[in-house]
Amino acid sequence: ILATLEAKPGRGDDLAAFLTKGRELAVAEAGTVTWYAFRLSDTTYGIFDTFDDEAGRQAHLNGEIPAALGTVADDLLAAAPDIRTIDIVAVK
């Protein structure tokens, strides 16, 4: 999954703190292989995660991280998150 998140002006640090806390939730997900939160700019952040299989991906999409994001979205985000399911075609 690749998700980009645009923070409201002045809320970038708060979004970064939220994402940092999200790591704990990702660690608890058995089907999540990797989970990265990253910053592209002062207001643009993202999440990239990988899964063992489609079941793991679906469990994540229906899990605690998206639910938690939904509770803070109106306060922190300038727009709805851009969430895309992607397929890895090569890896090192």
C-alpha cells in the first residue's frame, strides 16, 4: 500500500507524531511485513507497507491504523488521504 497524506498548514509535526505512534499498531499486525512512514515536505507525508499476502493486506486495510487515521483526519488532514494498493514488481 502507498498512501500520501497532506497535513493542514501548521499541523505537519502533529501528523508526524501520529504516524510515529502508528508504528506500534503496525508491529502488532502479523501479516504486515514492512511499514514505513515518511515525510516528503513540511505538510506532505506518506506510508508504504508490504504484506505476506492479500489476506494480510486486507486485514491491514480493515484494521486499527486506518481506523485511527479516520479519527484524526478532520483535525490533521487538508484533504482525504490518497491510498493506493500497489504490487511490487522487483525488490533487492
